[in-house]
Amino acid sequence: TMACPNCGETKLMHRVCPSCGFYDNRSIVIPKK
């Protein structure tokens, strides 16, 4: 796992962050809250 560069939450490497929807410094999805 790694820290998301956008929000700092733990996420799996090479996966979209489940917290903020960022991946590779781009916003990929709108997070479902």
C-alpha cells in the first residue's frame, strides 16, 4: 500500500484511491461518500 499523493489516505499501488478517486495525479472517479 501507499499514501495517496492527493489526500494522504492509504491506497493500493496502481489503483484508484478509494477515498478521493485520484490515480496517477489525475481525478479519475467521483468518490462515493
